[in-house]
Amino acid sequence: MLYKPFCHIVQDIGASAAEFITNWQTFHPFYKPWHQHYTLSDIESVANDTSTIDETNPPDTMEINEWELLSQLHPTNELLINDLDMLGLRGFDDTHNWNHTTIPLDLKNNAIQFIENSRSIHRILQTHQHILATLTTLSPMKSKALNIISNHFAKKDYLPALRMIIQGTTGTGKSLLINCTKDMLISLASVDPSPIMLLAPTGVATFKIQASTIHSALHLLIKDLMPLEGNALAKFQEELRDIRYILIDEMSFIGPKLLSHIDERLQEAFPQQRNTPFGGCSIIWVGDLGQLPPVKDIPLYAGTSHGSALWNTFNTVITLDTIFRQQGDNIAQVTFRNILQNIRDTNPTINDYNVLMSCTDSFLSEEEICSFHDSMHLFPTNTQTMVHNKQMMKSLNTPIVISIAGDGNTYSNISSDDEQLARIILLCNGEKVMLTSNLWVSAGLVNGSLGEIVTIFYKESTAPPHIPLKMAWALTIHKSQGMTLPKATIDIGKIERQSLTFTAISRVPYLQDLRTSPAFSFDCYSKMKDNKNIARRKHTEEILRSMLPSDNLLQPIL
């Protein structure tokens, strides 16, 4: 039998009960579980001490069943979780000297101001795509969307504000279209300031389009809306003075309550149109209503509130229906796209389920399972995410420092029980991390950027500084929406939710890059069809597909 913790150690401890017991008597005096820190000298000192084995008094293990001995080799979940709480507080964490002498003196002195100094010295030129040349390579629907927006910009003084929805399932190239829209409007504005602001509801969602979060850009609090006054109001109005278009990505995350707050804040930003929806600003929604819904709110198309009424004013719709992420004409990719479509439409089949189960550990080789060890793990809850991150950190067996999380933002869109609100963070060399703040946008150091810690040091007689980082071996499925991952291990949870399953599985481009762990039952999987809100969502999407843009917005720009 083989003992293989995390595919790193293989120890042959016997093929029979008698051999197992004999080996165990020799092995157990210096055995320590894999998660405990030990050195070779520890093992040698115990092995050389003959007093640790008493031949005249056989150990009690002779009376214990083999399965009981095996169970002692693995720490229980409870002990493991309790042990994880000690990360950063262990002996070799406390005594580690973070003031490494091998760090060059100039780096030590300049590290704190490194980003600020680099931004002032090096100017990274932001090159915008030449939109006229790009039009010939875009799909017809993307080109139509750009035509609508460009012609509205040309006639904005004579046309009402644009109320536009760009909908498309995962992988249809929405991010590309967003970036093309931004580049086009900046180009059309010529020497004038950019007329467009890009927003998204979560930090991760802002990454690919280099946007700001809705709450930080519009100065919205988590719960209630507080009017801006005095200098704060004047500064906010100045920030948005030249903005004519606001594009909001991941629209499925937005609920009527937040939409109403956006409306009120924009009316404050543009007081000359105080009584006009959104202060007269053009709004462009982008996203997929079939993905994750708002947290602690209802979808935009549901209800009869002020926010729902605002949603009903959007009358220009573009539907993207060509999938680019899960590309390929081979059987596996065609099957993968069909599975995603069936999940989105809440049409689960036993064949689809069997294919997903082929991605579980029972059907993967040991080599394949190990290849997912460092992959991004997606979980339905914050607790599962936290435990996995700490387990991965502990497995590095390296000193850990406790620091305070800091992002410099007063406003946030995350709920009070979200893991990002945890102010205590653990840091170590080799840790996979995610930025939680826009440090240097033009260089790609933005909220949601993934990376790895190479070296940690800080000046003597000082505490670790506030750092805008979080562990990122694992994320909640909510945080992953909008991301494309090279490989992913997913856990959809015990209660099937169509949007969670669809969002998690669609993060990878190829079926072989997906691992489902743990396996889930077909009964759980099939319950997605019982979701009462799906029928209303499908009806809304049918209405949106039937809506055609008005003729005065369809003139080509070429």
C-alpha cells in the first residue's frame, strides 16, 4: 500500500498486514505527519537511539487493525484546520530574519517607493488599436456595435443618450469589443480627454479591460447611498466632467438597487441634467444574464422597483453568438461547447454528466491529478477558498509573515462577510497572490492581477507594511467570473446552482484543462432545471434578441 500525500512522497509500508505491522514498529518512533516541519538530523537522532524501541514490550499497535493504523497517518480535517490557524505564529515564523543581507542596499532603500519612482521615470505608451483597420477582422455583430456607438458619438448633440446592451455568452469576445470601443472613442475624441469610463462590479472583472470598480469610481458605499457634498461633490463632478459614455461590464452582477444608486450618483455628477436618468450620460451594458446573479439582490429584469424601470429604458441591443474561448472542431471541443450550452439553458443530460465525471480523480491518472496541483481552484464558498489557500501555503514549508491588508480604497462593492474584507493577510516566498488595488494601470499592475511572491524583506525595527494582496491559489467562483484560466479545479458545492456550475466550468478553454473535484451526483446536477428564475431570464433574452437598433444608429463609419 502506498502513502502519497499531495503526490510528493511515496512510501512503501508493506503489502500485507504482517509486513505492515513490522515496518510500522520500526517506522513509528520517528514518524511525523507530512505537514509537520522536520529535518534529516531529527530522523537520524531518533533512529540511532535504541532506547526508543523496546523489544521486550511490544507496542499496543499489535492489537490495532490495519485500517486504524492507516487512519493515524493522516491528520483529521479538524486538526488540519486548527493547525492552519497557527500559520505565521509558529516558532520559525517568529524567529525568521526578513531583513535579508543578500538584498542590495539600493533596493532596500528604494523598495517602498519603487512603483512611484518607476512611474515617474518610465512612461509606458498606451497604444490604441487602429479601429478602422480592425473593423475588417471583427465579426459582423461586433462591427455593428462599433458602428452604432461611433455614429451616436458623431451625433450626440442631436440624439438622446444611448441606452445600449451588448449581450453574449462566455467566450464570445466581449472583452475585445470593450477594448475596441474604448480605443475608438478615444481616437474619435482626438485631442480631447477620453469620453468613456469603463466600470465593472468586482475587482477581478476590471482586470482584462483595465476598468475601475463601480463602487470606487462612483463613490458608492456597500449599503446605503449617501449624497456627496462640498469638496467631495466638486471633485467628483470634475472627475466626470468630460465623460459622455459609461460602459459597465458583467451586467449579470448588477441588481435593481445598485442600478438605482448608479442613476442617483450620475445625476449628482451632471447637475445640469439632474432630473434626467443617469444625468443624461450614455450607458452601455455588457455581459451575460446567464452567469452569476447579484449578491443579496435580484436580477435587473426582475421586480418592479425604480432600478427595474431604468433597465427597461434600454432599447438598443447587440447579441454576440460566436464562441471564441472554447474553440476547435474536434469531438472533445464540440462536446464541451454543447455541455456549456446545455448548462446555460438548464438542460442537463446524462451524457453531459458522464463527460464531466470523466474529469474527476476516479478517471484521471496520477500524473494528470498532479498536473492540477498548482492550478487555480474554484470553490462556492469563502471558507473553502480560505482553507485551500492556507493548505497550499503550509505545504511550502517556509517562514510566513503576518501583515495587514490595505488597498487604499474607501469604497467597496463587497459584502461584509467577503474574504477580501479580512484585514490580516499571510505572506511568504513562493506564494500565489492577487493584487487588490490599481497600483500601476499602464504596466498591468491592476486590481485582479495574478502573480507570485519572489522575495519578502522589510527594514529592521519595522513591521510589515500594509500590502494590497490576497492569497490566490484558490478563488470563489464569483470572483472568477470574467477570467480565462489555463487549468482549473472546480468544486460546485453540495447544492447545484446553474449559474455557479456554468461560470466555473466555462473558465477554461479546453475540456482536458478541467478537473472536477469532488465528484457530484447526477441528481444534484439535474436539479438546475428546477430553477424558477430561468424561465424569466430566457424570456428576457428572447425579447432582447428581437430588439433591433434604430436606423439612425446603423450608418457605417467606413
